[in-house]
Amino acid sequence: MSQPAIQIRITYIHGEVNGVAPNMNVAVNFQLNNAPAVRDNVMEVPFSISASSVPPLLSITIKGTAIVQGDPKAINSLANELRSGKPNQVQALAMQYAMLELALISRELGLPPILPVQASQPPPQSNNIL
């Protein structure tokens, strides 16, 4: 059985900034909006991600659809996993893509990074001389 092909389609983007506060707390919410729609060998999974701040100075909303094509048995298995609430590759890929889009939109709006970025640490150096 081959892996299903997953495409992400963005259908709606809205971003609004009414100022930037130095201690702005941003809440990010990702959700699958409806039960997946399955037709033959294609499944469509609508999703949305939103970011809002306290104080209410920022609002970003992105909506889209994950389109999965493949073997009907694999599609039905993935649909059943999504309906039961089990995380799977479709949900993970849609969330990764939506988070990337959220970061790009926030950057275009001139905001500091919404998601915390961890600084990479150099590997520890040993004092062993060969």
C-alpha cells in the first residue's frame, strides 16, 4: 500500500494589527473544523488556525483544507482516525503548514515572532586532544 498524497490549500487569510505592546501575550489555536469529507479515493479535511493577543491588538486567522488522495482503504483509515480524535499525519502536516503561514503573515505585518524561537546551542567542546 502506497502513502497517500497530501496537499494543503489555503482558502482564507485575515490579519489585523492595532499596535504592538512590549508584553503582548499571544494565544494560538489550531483546530480541524468539521468531520473529514470522503469521496472515493479523496478526503478533504478543513482546518483553521488563529492567533490573538492580550491586550487585543492582534488578530490573525487562516483557514484551509488538507486534501488527501490515495488508496480508498488508507483514506477511510485516516478518516476514522480523525473522527475518533487520534492525531495522525494529516493533522500534523496541516498544523505545520498553518503554523508556517502564521509566522509568515505575522512577519509581513511587522510583528516580532509569535512563536517562541529557541536559540541553537553550540555542541559542547571536549578538552581531549588526539
